[in-house]
Amino acid sequence: MTTLSLRIPDDLLHEVDTSAEQLHLPRAAYVRKALEQMNAAVAAQHRRMRLMEASLKVRGESMRVNAEFDAIEDVPHA
């Protein structure tokens, strides 16, 4: 396991210590859990963005195909 050193404002450290104590966790465990949750949130946001981009591509292609079908429907004996 790697050691991480960081500087944070005193008031944030106090909040971390208070919250960790309320959850009966050591400070390090609390911070690890917070980092894991943030990583999960970032990954979920990344997945949402990729799905949205794919959805927009599919929607564009679907609109093109629908337009082709509309054109065919108007042609007699097609």
C-alpha cells in the first residue's frame, strides 16, 4: 500500500475527523472510503457520457433510416 501526503484546510480536516469518529472509522479508512466513492462517481459519470454519445449517434442514424422509409412509402409499387 502506498502512502499519500496532502494538504487540506484545517476546517476540512476537522469535518473529516468528526465524520470518521461518528462512523467509528479511523481517519485513513474514512478518507480511503471517500476516495473510493468519488472514483465510483467519476466512473459512473464517464459511463453516462459514453452512453449519451452512443445514443445520439444511434438516434441520428435512426432518423436517417426513418427518412429513407418515409421516402419509400410515398413511392407507388415500391
